[in-house]
Amino acid sequence: MDFYDFGFDDDLLDGIDAMGYTTATPVQAAVIPAIIAGRDIIAAAQTGTGKTAAFLLPVIHKLLSEQHAAHTINAMIIVPTRELAVQIAQTLEGISYYTSISFLEIYGGTGGASFANEKKALASGVDIVICTPGRMISHLNMGYVKLDELRYLILDEADRMLDMGFYDDIIKMISFLPKQRQNLLFSATMPPAIRKLANSILHNPVEINIAISKPPEQIVHQAYMVHEAQKIPLVKYILQQKEFGSILIFCSSKQSVKQLYEELKRSKFPVGQIQSGLEQEQREQVLLDFRSKKLKILVATDILSRGIDIEDIDLVINYDVPHDGEDYIHRIGRTARAASTGTAYTFIGPKEQFKFSRIEKLLGHAVEKLPVPEQFGPAPTPGEHSSEPKNKKYGKFKRNKPK
């Protein structure tokens, strides 16, 4: 479906052309007409399917083509992380370039001057606010945020927000909003908690499910069954065996990111880290250095992984088994784009074997298990649930075992 078929405002179409958009993705083709028609939406769609434009384009079009209040907030987009807020703002800036739409990003990790500027904009009104829950609640509690005329509420990556414990914050934010509004909820997965949230805020929604795509055939994805103390030496071993371009390594905790980053840096690898303990300016600089190839390796937490919008990745390592199959497919799909080849490895701990078996069930086939190099000691066997083997060959790495 061509973007001209949606009947968008001419100024918006100029922005679409400038962004290089031509044909709508499946999620865009399904979601955009329903949003323009004024329906509430609950959509299961991964990052990378074009869902950001799927909600931005029709909301911008409606703001341009329909009457709405001036000097107030007309749309609010709630997201789990600062990285995703920045990413959405960048897309919004591009597609709205030729329009009169105003927007504001609100997220934590910035100083008092930024907070004061946010306060001024929220009090005077802005068309679209993109925000993380914690920072926005700080503003809402002070009573100057103009929400009486808000018409559109978008929850993006709702499953990640619930994983991060934002359910109560979201409900509190919604309590400040007018009852009459259009609600759009996007989530990569649909666990019961998401259904509960949807039932509490959506009105007769259109439900859209974009089928989970399988990994491209040109991706070589394999796995290692490992003990925790074997992970860091195995990462180093993999990085030394072959010359890769850009490398992404995903860990399940901030502590694992820090430990792996420090070990790789100590071994003189060109590595950066993205985790919640860093200031926003530090994260942005690391991403800039990674995109510009100043850094070859980026280690990141699961929670922040969806906010990292980088295309040309040669190797992905899942340091821990991803939370679900959709995350696995999304992560390894960062390699082998534009018909190129890519490589992905997943480390499976003794207690993660069942979780990985569910991923294999979603894939429809078993993932090849590679042998752990002998110098790192015996690896776990299928069905083993012990915590660590007693082997002096790699006992020096025991200090990296999470406490």
C-alpha cells in the first residue's frame, strides 16, 4: 500500500517523501486506517516493523486536518526508556518537518535547566509530548500540565513498561487525562498483564496482530550451553576467532553489563556500555561512537535493547537467554539486514534450558548447540540445573558470578 493512498495532509506527505518512505509495512497498512477512523487500537508488533510511523503519521494527520485546542497538549506518547523517547522524537522531527506540529521530549537524567524548560512548554502547551513515566509524573504532580484537551494517548512498548514496574505509574498518569480520548496501545508481546491494562483503558478496540517473522535465512544463529563463569572467557574467545564489524551483546542485568564491559575493556577491546546507571549524555555519546565505528562492541541491557536503533550489525551475542521468543527474533534480526549475512550466538545457562526450548518451539526447529572449548572446563549437560561446576581451569572467573 502506497502512503499516498491514506489521504494524508499534503505537508505531511512532503515529510514522508523526505524520509524516503514509499510503501507501508503490514503494521502500518493495518493500523493507520483504524486510527484515522478514530478507533482505539491494541496492536502486537515488534520494534523494526514500522510501528513508530504507524501511530505518528495518522496522529499528525488528524492534528493537521481536524480542529483541536491551541496552547494545550493534544497527544501524549508514553515510552519505557529515554532511548526510545529520543528515537521517536527523531522520527517525528523528520516526518513533521514541513508541518506546524510542535513536540517535546521528557525523560529523566537531565539537569534542572531542562526541567525548567519542560515546565514552561507543558504550561504553555505543545502538540505532542513523548515521555517516560517517572519524569512526567514529577511534572503532573505540580499541577501546571495542560491536559484538559488531550485527544490521543499512545502507549509504546507497553510490555517493557510493565516489565520495568511502571503499571501503577501508567494508571496514575491516565488519571490526569480526560475521559474522552483515543487510546493506542502497542506491545511486542501480549501477556495477561497487558490484557489487564488494555481492558482498563481501551474502549472497544481494534485488535491487530502482526505475525512474528522468522529470522532471515542468511543469519547463522547457534548456541552454547554454559555455566555462568564460562561466559566472559567464551565472549573473548569468540571475538578473537574471527574479525567482525559491529557487535552487539545483550545482558539481562546492569551488573552483567558492567562486569563484561570492564573485562573486555581490560583486555583492550574497543567496547562501550549502555545501562541505566549511566547519565543520558554518556549513553548518547556511546551510541554516537558505536554508530560512527569508533567503538566496535556495544554491551547493553535487555531493557534498553529496543531503544538501540542501529542497522548494520555483524554479530549479536545473547549473553543470557532472552525473555521470550519475540525478543530473540528481534535481537538476532539486527544482523543480516539488506540481504547481508549475520551471526548470532546465545549462551544458555543450566537454569535457562527450558526457556530456550520455548524459543526453539516458536522458531519451529532446534538451534545448533556448539561445543564449549575444552580449556574452559566441562559445560552443562541437557537437563542439568547445577549452579557452577568445580573446575580450577577457569576458577579465576568466579569473581564475575552475580551475587
